[in-house]
Amino acid sequence: MRMAWKAAAAGLIFASLAAQAHEYKAGDLTIEHPWARPTAGPNMLGAAYMTLKNGGKEAETLESASSPDAEMVMIHQNIQGANGVMEMRHVEGGITVPPGGTVALQPGGYHIMLMGLKHNLEEGQRIPLKLTFAHAGNVDVEVKVEKKPEAASSMHEH
Ligand SMILES: [Cu+2]
């Protein structure tokens, strides 16, 4: 009984943390709301999204990412190919955020591809992700797994 009560209490603490603003700062860089959609089935592929804000005077570049929960992590972009079909491409050189600029990683555009996931992503989970920037270096974030409507991704844009 005592163990069960403790587990319930830990769950409450987790829930209250999850409700807080979800952003990370590294120097002049702000990483807003890293998230991913739940996954299902055998292909073990996921995509993480977030907004990168550069409050500094120099360009910043997201060069790479990694996660203990995925065998391989790559920066991808969805591009409409010559035949009109959306294609995913590896982004050579990473994603550069100009000084004072904002770049959104969102469905249909830039994303961080999680390949060889070690488990499916379930709503409410948080997945560790290490982002490597040209200036800020490594920044550890947690990717929140949630079902998010398409329109919500533009809410942060001003
Ligand atoms: Cu991709």
C-alpha cells in the first residue's frame, strides 16, 4: 500500500511539472516546446518539432541531434519534389537561425527525424534529446509526446 501511494504521489509531481512552460535557454538561444506525435506500429520512426529563437547578434546553427531512445537522429526537411510528392531530405549543414530570428520546426517542414526508436512514443512520455549547436554547444531537452493539432504549431508565431 505504501509503495502504491508513493507511486501515485510521484505521478502527481510529474503531472504538475508537465503543465509548466516547456522551454530551454542556452545563452541567447531559446528552444520552445520540443514535441513529437505519438507513434504506433513496427516502423519505429518519429519526428520531433520545436521553435528555435536566436536573441543574439550572431547566427546560430543546429548542427545535429541525438537521443538514447533512437538509434539514429537526423535533421530533415520536407520538400515538394518535382513530381509534386512530398519528400524528406537530410538537411546538410544543419538549420541556421539568423540573429534575432526564429525558425520553427513543424509538421510539413523542418523536423528532427528519430530513426530506430527503441520504443513507440506514447502520449505523455518525455524523450531525452541532445541538440548540438555551433555556438551554444550541447543542449539537453525533453521532447513531449502529444497529439497536437496542425494549427497549434503556428500559435507561437508573432
Ligand atoms: Cu524525416
